[in-house]
Amino acid sequence: MLDTIAWSQPSTYSEGTGVHHGYSTAPADVPNPTEITYYAGRDDSDAAPADKAWYAKLEPGGFIVPHVDQGPWVERWHYPISGAGYVWQDWYDADVSVRALPRNPYRMNHHKPHAVWNPYDEPRIILIVEYDNPVDQPTTDLILCDMIPEIQTMIDNI
């Protein structure tokens, strides 16, 4: 299935104009988005439906320069699918890092400085899902979450 995804043309970085190199995206259909909710330690009243989703691929040697995503701020989860996963590292504290492994969902704070690189010899592919849950100041940097069954089925069928 990954071979049949219609990826965008990989980006090429140029000094002063580009922020990505070797980065491609493709739309992803989230099944029954209004029925897929997350419950990351919250009660049902705080559940939020999936809003949009896309696949992201970073080629070997690819990178995204340090940046902070712009608002509106919503919950954004990463579902690593293939490759070596990735390591999330606190921008301000090099001793704080988390290894994000394939098939384990993580809620990530995109509103702090972050960068991405793939030093491995295979593409890194993830599913990114945004949930319609506006937040003013996310408090969590990266947290392992329970897999949502509908998303697990979607990934299993790739």
C-alpha cells in the first residue's frame, strides 16, 4: 500500500528559502473522523474528533530545519509507520529525549522549536492526525498514547 500512495514531489532545500529537504506528503483519509476521538487521560467530555490527516515521508538524509508551527493550535498526533522511527529531543535540554517507535502513537507539541532529520538509509513514514481540540498553550511535549482502534486498522491496511 505504501508504494501506491501519491506522494508530493520531495522538497529541495536552498539556503534562505527552503525549510525542508527530502520531505513529501500525501493526504490520508481518516475513517469516520467525527467518531474517532482520543482520551489521553481525559474524561469523555474532553474528547475531540479527528479533523484532518496526512502521511509524511522523510527520505534518507532528509531534514526539516528548526521551526515552530503556526496556529491555530490543535492536538497533533504522530503515528510512526515505517523506518527507524524517530527520536524526540527537548530543544532546551539535550538530556531529555524519547524514542518514538513505529506503530506507537505520540501526541506532540508542535508549538515549541523542533527540527526533523532522517540519518537512516530508509524513508521514515508517519501518519499525522490533527484533532479538533484548540489549545492555547500545550503543556505536553511528547506523550505516548493509547492506539485508537480505527487508526490501528487504517495503519494495518497500509
